[in-house]
Amino acid sequence: MTLDQAIEHARANHPRLAAARLRLAAARRDAEVPGGQWLPRVGGFAQIVGATTNNSTATQIGVPTVDIPRVGGTAINNRPHFDPYPTTMIAVGARQQLFDFGRVAAESAAATLAAEVEQSRAGGAALDVDFFVEQAYYAVLAAAAVEAASRGAHERAVAHRDLAKANVRAGLRPPIESTRAEADVARYEAGLTRSRGALHVARAVFAAAAAVDDTELGTAGDPPAARTLPALTELVRRAEASPLVREGHARVLAQRAETRRLEAQTRPTLYATGSINGRAGGSPPNGGSLPPGNGWAPIVPNYDVGVVLAWPLVEPTWDRRADASRQREHAAESDTAFALREARAAITTAWHEAEIASLTLDALERSAEAAKANYDQAERRFEVGLGTSTEVADAQALRTEADIQLAIGRFQKARTRVILARAAAEVR
């Protein structure tokens, strides 16, 4: 894959981004929950209860979705008795919030800002995936360049060994020339084996970063041209756009909204209520007779409608929770300030490393050109009988090391640019 293809594939298929998108979707659903308090609540129940009924013909157990006013009167006795009587009830009720004094709005705001935190996290995850893909892409290029340098060194060593053996057989060279050349072949063969293994590892890492199903992934096309290094002062100003800083600001706002949500829980609620029910009690009433069934059949009809103002006047736990949330808010502000300092330091460090890598690469390119020329000269001297295998081996080692260092230098330049782009939150 080309770099753009790998990034596009990773953005669409990487499990980390899929999880981030799902967390964001769940947080947005959470933000819809408080608004459900403005919708009617409907419920029902059926009960059979055995209980004493001192001045209470019908007895019921409270159900949150059904509001049942207490109705009925039993015979009043100077001495309470403890004989149980059956009561039954079937009811359907509804409750509708009318006014909440801003409590639901505070809850919705807190949940919405919590979703903003997840959105910031998802943005940071996307930048991380891009960073891992780009770094793995350039690592494959570097590993391939090292493998090519090792392969070239091995091929040159084999050619020199064959020439040395031919000269030894012809009596033009002493046997030490052949044995030294053979040792060089073995050394470069081991280096070639290691470089090929490193290339397989780099391709495996690239495949994982790009979220492909294959065990290894190679590179295609030419890498993007390196852009001019921006001014450091310009990049430092972008520290506010760092994912951790953005997430920190979002956490501060979300925690502040959570504090307001907790403070709003002690506000009153005005709601309408109504129900239709059938009931019956088996206890002797003050007047009249028992209903048919003696309390076992809920056939006595009732209905009710009303408006209720509920106000938790003293709720110390909510106040303490709000105080704790306020402290978390201050802690989030400190974390965000620290994250901003860290982002500025990361940008500054990455910029200097990128500049050093660029300057170093120029020297490495000159070194590789000089090492190649030196090897060509040593090889020609050996061919005409003026040089020795030791001289060729030294030139070969110098050239191979220069080629490998050049490949590493190019990787370092690309990698430091990728790190700088990640620190400055640059999006491809």
C-alpha cells in the first residue's frame, strides 16, 4: 500500500477507532437520557395484600409509576386489633413533568459535554492511528533500504571472494587473500539474514498499524516529499490544538457542568399525575357492607388527577457531591495546564530533533557517496594487483556502514517529521 492508502484503510478499519466511535455514539445516547424526563411515564400494577387495617379499608404498596391517593375508612375501634384482612387493587397511572426549574437542562448539558470529551478522545485516537501508520510505513522503507545495502554488500563480497580464489589458484595471490574474503562473505551473509528478518518484522508492524488482515504489508509508490520545516514559534502556538489539551478543556467543561447538575438536584419539580384503579378491602367499613368478594375482587372503581409540587428541601448528600465535583473541576484545570506545558515541550523537542535529522542526513549522503568512491578505487586497485583483500574489506565495510547509516538517517528524518506532526496535531 501507499502511505495514503494505508492511512485511509486504517481509519476505516482500525479496532481502536471503531471502539472510539462506539464510545462516542454511546455518550451521545447518554446525552439524550435526561430529556426523557419530559415524556409521560405510564405504568400499572396488580396487588394482593394481607395486612391489619386500622382505619384503612384498602392498603397498597407504592409504585413509582402509579400515584394512588389513600381512600377508604374502616370502623374505628378504641382498641386496635391485629387480625389481617385481604385487600386487592389493579391500577394504571401516568405522570407528566410540567416544570423542573432547570434541572433537566443541567443534566442534559452535563451529558452533552461528557460526549464532547469522548469526541476529543476519538480525535486523539485518529491522530494516533495516523502516527502509527506513518511511522510503520517509513520503518518498512528503512528496513528495505538496509536489506538492499546488506544484499549489495553480500553480492560484492561474493564477487571479491571469487576473484581472490581465482588469483590464489593462479598463484598471483597468497592464500590469506582467499580466506579473508571467505570470512567477509560469511559476515555479510549473517548481516543479510538479519536485515531480511528485520524487514519481515517491519512489514508485520505495518500490517497491524494499517489494520489489514494479512500478516505482512509492503509499501508501494514513492514516499511523500518532505515539506519545509515550519518555524518553531508557529508550531508552539498550535499546542492548544493538541489532543490531550483539547480533551483536558473538554473535561473541565464537562466537570463544571456535572457540578451544576448536582446542584440542580435539590430544585423542585412540578408534575401532573392521574390514575384509574379498581380496589377492594376486606376490613369492616364504618358504614355499609363489604364489597362482593370480601376484598378479594378489586371491583370498586376510583380515579384521580392532580398536580404535585415535590421539593427536596434538605439533601446534604447532593451538596457534598457538588463540593466533590467542584474539586475535581479544579484538578481537571490543573491537568489541562500541565498538558499544555507538555504539548509545548513535545513540539519544541520534536522540532529540534527534526532539524538535527535533516542536517545529519546531508552529511550521511556525502559520506555514502565518498564511501562508494573509496570502494570502487580499492576494488580497481585489487583487480590490477596493487591492493589487498584487507584494503578491499575495509572499503567494503566503510561503504556498507555508510549505506546503512544513510537508510537509518532517512528514516530518522521521516520519523521525526511524523513525531512533530503528531505533537502539533497536524492532520493529513
